[in-house]
Amino acid sequence: MSTTRILVVCLGNICRSPMAEGALRARIAASHLDGRVEVDSAGTGGWHAGEPPDRRAIACARRHGVDIGGLRARQVRSRDFEDFDWLLCADADNLRDVRRLAPVEARHKVALLLDWAGTVPGGEVPDPYYGGDDHFEETWSLVDAAALAAVERLSTRAGLGIIVP
């Protein structure tokens, strides 16, 4: 069976999307989907390219047993629409920006993370960047719940032999 590839997208790829990438990787690694689903993250903006996640995001993920310190920010690129089965966005602004970049034939791959996972229909992951530790914990709670739900969603589809769009 082929590998399903997921790209999580936020604005700068230093808070929400690397936290979601870490949560998804951890939940997938602990499931029967390990080795069948790959996860990466990117930002719609490129000003943090090459930088590690925000130190508060790293600390928050670490408190939950997940190491995201080795991740490096990058910007969404045109080949992502070919390379990934799903491009899951943190909020409506990211969704709009990614859909604008997407070729028409790839727009069906672009969705809101929380909506796609089924945890908060139409929901957004608020940006914790200007907040404190409690904002990062709220972000972790949302992305980890989405990661758990994503494993369930992908498991159901994997049982049918289809885990791509």
C-alpha cells in the first residue's frame, strides 16, 4: 500500500504547524499506521525559513513527550501540491493563501486541519505567538486532539485500502 503524505500549514511554520507535525508524528508512530503516513509542515510566509520552531512551542511539545526541536521552518512550495495527499491549514487565512497557490486540480487536497480531522468543524487553531504558555498549551490541546482523530480517520480509510483523497 502506498504512503499517505500530510503537510500541515500555518503562517510562519514556527508555532502551530510544527506542533501539529509533532503531535501527528507521535500519534501515528504509536498506531498501526506507523510507516504508512508521513507528515511535514510549512508556512505560507518564508521569513522564518531554516529556523527551528519557537522556543515556547518546543517547550510545550516537550512537556507532552514530543521533540520538535530538530524541525526547521520552510515555506509552502509549488511541488507540495504534487508531493502531498493533504495540505491541512491552521486557520482560514492560511487556507485561503494555500488555495490561491494550489493548481485547480489540487484544491481538493487543501482543508482546515480541525475540520478535516473532525474535531472542530470549521474550526481554527489560534496563533499562540503573541501569547504566553497557556496559549501554547491551548494550541497543543487542539492539534493533539486533531492528531488522535486523524489516526482514527486514516485507520478507517486504511481498512478500506484507501488512505488518499
